[in-house]
Amino acid sequence: MNKVFTNKIKVGNTVTGNSISINKFTIDSGVLGKTIYIQGGIHGGEVTLPIFTKLFEYVKSNLIAGKVVFIPFCNPLAWEQQVYTYTVGKFSLATGIDFNRRFGKGVLSLTDKAMSLLSEEIKKADFVFDLHTARESVPFSIVNRKEYLKYAKIVNLPYTYLSPQSERYKGTTDDIATCNNIPNIVIECGSHDTINHDHIKQVFNGIVSVLNEFKMVNNNRSKHNPCFYYNKPIKLVTEHSGILEFAKKAGEKFEEGDVLYKVYLPELNEKIIEILAQFSGVLLSIKKTHIYSQYDEVLEVIKHEDILTI
């Protein structure tokens, strides 16, 4: 019989003396096996809780070996940064630093204390999943070592970004896991501030497939979807300020000469501008707005020639 444990990881206190803590849920089979750590919510506003809910219920009934640790909201500080109806949770409003760049940096703030405590949880694991959401996008994986592509193939999302460790991503969850030789995958679970049940199912199936590979569950659903990886994403910016209308959706392929988006200009006597693709490729993600100033990043794409089979 699987046992469920609920713990609070104490971070500190607010200025009014209220406790700040991180909720940790563990399902333990009582049978020797791997420890899988699944984390989400390091950036406030990244809605991955429905995935955790679905996984938790499945693992509770189906775990046959090892244990799984769930931390759905690993950074409560980010989730308190709400302005009107939007949770401004990627960067600390106090420091301007990305919350997911503070692992292994010492303890200089409450954020650092939270990341330090999470680091200790990560170091106990045999495998780490870090769940995020992207702008407007389909689910995709990120790994920072080529040898981790074998796990991305098991997760079986269509695309995986191979992004080797670098100074730019130093202090991230995957960086701290890799520095401790713990295999890991970051999953961008779809679009920000969205509940998409197809995307939830994709990510759920991918994580369950890894548990099955580690013989922690019996789930032998075969997968035949081709998987690809890339390491040269291209960010496209707009040369015009205005209101943009997109002609392609996230995950959609395009050919050279296709219309990517249209720009409605504030000068009413000017014609609508059509922006054409300069090469063939795949549209990975769209900045989740139609309102753009000149030189804002609009799209992230990959060229067909830069897409490689796992």
C-alpha cells in the first residue's frame, strides 16, 4: 500500500510574522527503487497544477517501486507578486533577478533561502522534472546534456531544445541537478495562464513513460511519434510598432514566403504590412500579446535544416 506524506518546508517569515513555507508531497511505495522529484511553479503564473493533480492521483494508485516527490508551488514568493489580475512571477520585484537563477548562489535573501532548501531536495533525487509554461506554445522539452536526449525521447514531446550549460543559465534548476550528476528534463508544458487538456495529457503521458522506464509503474503504452531536437532557436523581432495579427499557430510549420503575421499601423493612411518568412521552419512560440513596440521580440522559430532526429 503506497503511503502519502505531506510536509511543509519552512522558508522564513513575512514582515508581519506570517510563515512562508513550501508544500511537499511524497508518495512512497515502500519498495526499493528510484526517487523522482517533480517541481513546478518556480515562476508565479505558470499554471502546471492540473498536471500535478493528474499525476498525483495516478501515482498514488499505480506506484509499484521507489517514491515520487511533488512540489507544485516551489516558490511561494513569486506567486504573491500579483498586479491586478496578473501574477508577475518570473523576476523578483525586489531584485529584478529571475527566480530560476538563484540555485547555488548562497543565501542573501528569502528567495535564495527557498532555492537553497529546494537544492537539498533535488540532491536527494535520482531524476528531476522541472515543469514550466512558455509564452503561447505547444509543450516541448529542454535538456542541457546530449546524453539526456534519450529521456526526452521517452517523454516523446515533438521537440526538445538542447541547451548546454552556460553562464546564461547558471543557477537554474536543471543546472544544479546536472552539476550534481542527476539526470533531468525541463518541460515547457504549453502556454502561460492556460488550462489545455490536450497539453496536460501530453505532459502526463510523458512523465508516466519515464516512470515506466524506471519500472516504477506498469504502463506499457507504446509511443511511435517521431521526436526531434534543435540547438539554434531564432528569435524574430518586429521592425514596426503596432497591433499584430498572427497567421500561424505555435507548433505550426511554415514555408519560405508564407505570411507569419500582419502589422496594423497607428498611421491610418498606411497599409497593413505582411511579414513573410525568410526561410522554412517551425514556429515554436509567440509572445502572448498582440500589442508590440518596435524591436520587440515576436516569435521564436527554428529552421527546417536545424531540426535533428533524436
